Amino acid sequence: MSLNKIRLSNLAARLYVPITLLGFTILAYAPLISSLGFYWDDWPLIWFGHLLGTHGYLEVLAGDRPFLAGVYLLSTSILGESPLQWQIFGIVTRWGVSLACWWALSKLWKGFPTQVFWIAALFAVYPGFKQQPISVIYSNGYLLLIAFFLSFGFTVRALQDKHRFWLYTSLAVISDLVCSLSTEYYFGLNLVRLLIIYYLVKPHSNSFWNRIKRTVINWLPYIASLSAFLIWRVLVFGFPTYGPETLTNLTANNTTAIGSLLFRVFSDPFSAGLISWFKTFQFPALEDFQVLSQALFWIIFLAAIIFSLITLLFFRRISGGISNENGSISSEASLAGEMNFQKQAPCIAIAALVLPGIPYWITNLPIELQFPWDRFTLAFMFGSAILIVWLVDWVIKKPAQKQVILALFLAFAIASHVENANTYRREWQTQKDFFWQLTWRAPQLQDGTTILTYGLPMNYYSDNSLTAPLNWIYQPDNNTTRMPYFLAFTDVRVGASIPELKKDLPIYQKYRNAYFEGNTSDMVVVYYSPPSCLRILDPTQKKTSPYLPNELSKALSLSDISRIILDASPAVPPEHIFGKPPAPGWCYYFQKADLARQSGDWDTIVLMGDQARAANLEPADPTEYLVLIEGYANAGNWERVNKLAEQAMKLNRNVNPQLCNLAARLGKTLAASENNLAGVEYLLSTYQCADQ
């Protein structure tokens, strides 16, 4: 073989793992990124950058994670406000974490490249953490996790290369501090370093106590970094968000708290480490296959299993000579005193599944496999991947069978991420529809307005999340920390920033370093339950409104639609985030008609009704016909009124009471002409309104 071919072969071998890990990452997280947007805390953090500039993160994050501000300052100055760019960055940083994990373990278990590769591949697609689409938060978080695994890798290198011990130790401590001072997520996982140091010094120590002594000595620099973190986090900075609730309960000898803690020490690692994988071993329901988006599951699953089998099989060829046929350590490596994967992996895996729970158990935060608590499983990915690989490697003896089992783990995990991303895609569309409809119905809002609602069909957004785009859309040029608008959920804010659902009470809401000041007399109540259109509730139209949740019925009297400014330039969601305005559908014409009803512009209502009819559009909620019926009645077009009333009843006969209430109101408000009197009488008699 020529020298050039040898060089190319060596280069391909070096690049194989990074390229393969990138392939797994792209398969899992890239298929739907063009349809994803901003979620949860992404919105406020991006909005603060827009509001204050990138330097504003120094103030925004000063209250809970001041050291993280530098990371956001750098990333936001490069990526800006494009959701697609952030989604791509999220994939790149997720790949970077798996690469850093592989690098650290490849230094630790040099004689086991196959197992290390398997761990890195599983780590890249760990299915317990399903918040990948929340790209602003977690892409920056992944940068910290990269620093964490670099720190582990530098620790290994320091103990393997005595000539550069202090160089690598310094790099390890610095990387550790970058991560730990910015987030407390990995404090418990950091303690696994002690076990790794023990295994590294073990071959060079003759007795158990000598190994313990050398382990402690080599751990001293990291004790210093851990101490710095604890002093900062406990004594200096304190607990700005979650306090040490469990410690308080234990100090008070709360037996229930003790029992709960002991249960979680066993259940949380089991759930995050094993159950998270086996939950992915399921296919969509048969009826879901009729949906085009669900077909993507099968496409990705088949692509993932083929890609996994090929890459796992081919890796054995390029890593030949290091591992034997069964993937176990070669005799040469064993004689050289290399680390032993089969003996050490289960201990490291268990430690990396138990120790990460410490910060969450102390603060009594739940670790679950569902939103939003699955964010804490990030710290368990490392131990989970090691445990799965060790179990497969230990239980199954034939290499081909190992590869098939691992390919199934990978394929199901990858497909589950795509299916999960599809739920985020749908919610992004729902959230965009919410704001498009809001701006169609309310072109502008008076300063100091609270948008009050309940039960929005969005799992990945809080009212805090949606307050950011609300302010961005209606006052894009605001650059002060006084927020002109506040979006509040009744089940979250009533009894807190909103004292009661009574008039003339002050509202104050802190929003990191921004704030909102308003009054309960300055609220607009909104109801949104797709596929029905968004409704801005008007107390004067109570009898013709849709059936409301009890929480909104209590608040209806507080809705002041005069807060809507009718004669101002309409607010428009920023195109670089929301995209171009959608093609007019039923809800567009409904919102424009409802806005026209507010000002008594009956001609516009008729125009909207005619255009919706020409486009063959109809509502999902029959009460949405009522605004058109009122418009056509005021225009004297009773033929169209009767046709719409028939369509409303055909859609859902439960609309009868609202239809009768509208007919009764029309009898009082319309001009007393023969045509109008006959039209109203026809409605009242046809729908038996006297019996209602």
C-alpha cells in the first residue's frame, strides 16, 4: 500500500467517529428543524437580547446565573434572532457534547474503542431528554456540558502523562469551573471524577490504602474547584430559585421526607438510566399512519437502523487490532495494564446514575421523563449510555447480535426524537396562529394592558414565555425594562401578581430584570381553543359567546375591549421569526369581522363574510357564524342571515341558545322596519326561542 493510501486510511479512521456521531445527531434532530421555532425560556432570552442588546445579558442573568451571561453574550451576538440558526446551532452543540464524551472515554478506555464508540453513539441520541428543540437554552447549555467532558478528559490525560500533569490538570480545573460556576446541573456528576481517578491510579499502587491516598492527592485540585463552586453557590450567591427543601425536612426529622428521598435514590436512576430507553420501544398507533407527519417516523426509523448497522459493522474494521473478535480487551493491552471496561464500566455507570441526582434531591425537584422535568435527565445521559453498552456487552456474546441490539436502541431513540420534534412543530404553528389572530383582532393595544387567558393548548409555553413575543410584536422598538404588556394565565397569576379577579387592583409582575405594572381594570380576556378561532371576550356579548371554562367566565366582566386601539397602524409579528403572514383562512375573516363589529362597521363584516364564502371556508365553532349573522342583519340581507343560521345549527345544534340571544338583541337594536321585524320574528320562531 502506498504512503498516500496509508495516510488517507489513517485520516478516515480518525474522522470516522466524529462523522458517524454527526450522522446520528442529524438523523435524530435535523428532519424538522425548518419547522421549529422558539419555546419556553427561549422567548424571553431572545427578546431580552432584542430589547437591551447582547450586553443586556449581564443584567438579565445576574439574578440566577451571572457566569452564564458571557456564554449568551457570545452566542447571541453571532446567531441573532433566527429560529433556524438556533436550531442548527443546537444540533452542532449536541454533536459537540457527544464528541467530547467520546474523546474523554477514548482516553480512559484506550483498549476498548468499540465500546467507547457505542457509548458515544447512544449518548448522542439519549431519549430521556426531549427538550432539544428548545434550542436557545440548551445549545448554550451544551457548551457547558462540552466543557464538563473536556474537564474529565484532561483529568485522564493528566494522570496518564506525568510530564504534562500540571498543564492538563490546570485545563481540567478551568473547564470544570467554566461549567460549574454557570450551572449546578452537573455538581453530582462531577463527583464521578473521584472514581475515575481511583481506577487510573490503581495499577500503580500496591495496596488499597496507598490507592486511596494517591486518589485523594490527585483529587485535591478538583476539591478546590468544587469548594469554590459551593462557596459561591451556597454562601455568596445563595439559592435564588430553588432552596434546599429536602435538607430542611431532614433536619426537622421529617420521616416522610426521608422515605421519599430513599425511594428517589433508587427510582430516579432506574427511570433515567433504563426506563427512558425502553419507553422508546413502541410504534405509533395504526390510525396515525394516515397522517403524513407520522409516516416520517417509519422513514427515520428504517434509515436509522440501516445507518446504525452499517456504521457499527464498519467500525470493527477500522478499529481492528485494538479489540478482539468479542470486542474485549486484547491480551497486549491487558499486559500493559490498561483500564478494564468490563470491570469498571458498571461501577462508573452506577455512580454516574446515582450521584447526578444530588442537586435535585436536595432541592426536591422531580426528575421525570416528561416535560418540563425531563430537563434534569441531562446529567444522567453519561451513566445511562455506559450502563446500556455494558449490559449489551456483558449479556450478549456474539458480535453480530450486539450490533443488532444496539442498532435497535439507536433506531428507536432516533425515531422517538423525530416524533417528539413533531409535537414541537405543531406547537410552534399553534403559537404562531395565536399571535397572528391576536394581531388581526387587536391591531394595537394600549400601554399597560394585561392579556388574561386560561388553558392555552400549548405545553411548551408558559405565560412568561408568551409575554416576550407579546411585547415584541406590539412594541418592537421599546428598549426599556418597563414592559408595556403582560400575558397572564389565570391558574398561575390569580392570587399572585393578580391579587383577585376584581376591578381596580394593582398588578405587578417581575420579569427577570424587567417588570410590568398594570391594573385589573385594564385587562383584555382571551379564549383560544383550536381549531376554533381565538376569541377576545366582550362582556356585552356574553350571551352569544362560546361556552367558556369556569376560570374565564369569572374573569369575563373584567375584559375591557376599549383597550384595543382601532385606528393605529396594526402590529405585525416579526417576519424573520414568524415568517410571512399565512394565507387568509376562516379565522382571518372572522377576526376582521369581529374587529369591525366592535366599531359597528357592518359593511366590512359583510365583505369578510362574502370573501370567506367565496373561498368555501367555514368555522369549527358555530358561534363564530354569529358575528356574520349580525353584520348581514344590519345590512338587511336576511336571506344570508337565515342561511348562516342553518349552517350554524347544522354544525352543532348546541348553538341554539346563543342564536336565540342574538335574535333577541337584534330585535332591540335594529331599525324598526318591516323587513327587519319579519327577519327577527322568523329567527325567533324557527329556532323556538320562546321555549329557550
